[in-house]
Amino acid sequence: MDCAGSIWKCTKMKTRIPDNLLAKASQLCKLSCRPVRVKLVLKDGRTIYDMFVDETGEIVMTSGKLVFGERDLRFRPSNIVDVVTY
């Protein structure tokens, strides 16, 4: 992705869940027509609760706080292995 001219797009790309889980996240969001509350399972076995993911796979909120970039997360999005609804 060319980031020239759009700092927002470059920042937000860093908070997207891995490509192999995009279809699953999109399907979950289609049911509610808005970001959906999920648990994220990481490679190291941790489960991150109270996350909100939109239909494009972007992590938009965590524990009631907006996510503007990877610095707002306690993990790397590339370490996500599963997305689970409550």
C-alpha cells in the first residue's frame, strides 16, 4: 500500500487482523452491521478480551478505547491466530 498522503491509512493498516481471518471477521460483522466484540487468540496462547473488529478486519476499539495504531495494542496483530465471538 502506498502511504504517501494518508497517514491515517498507514496507521490503521497496522491494526488489521491477519488476512487468513478476514473472511471470518467480515462474516461476524455482517450479522450486526457494525463493529463486533470479539476475543482474539494469539500464537503464544493468550486470549485478548473486549476487542472490537469491523468488517474490514480493523481492530477499532479495545477495552473502551479507540485504537489508532499498533502502539495502542498490547500485542502484534500478526500474532493473532483466531477471532472468537462472545
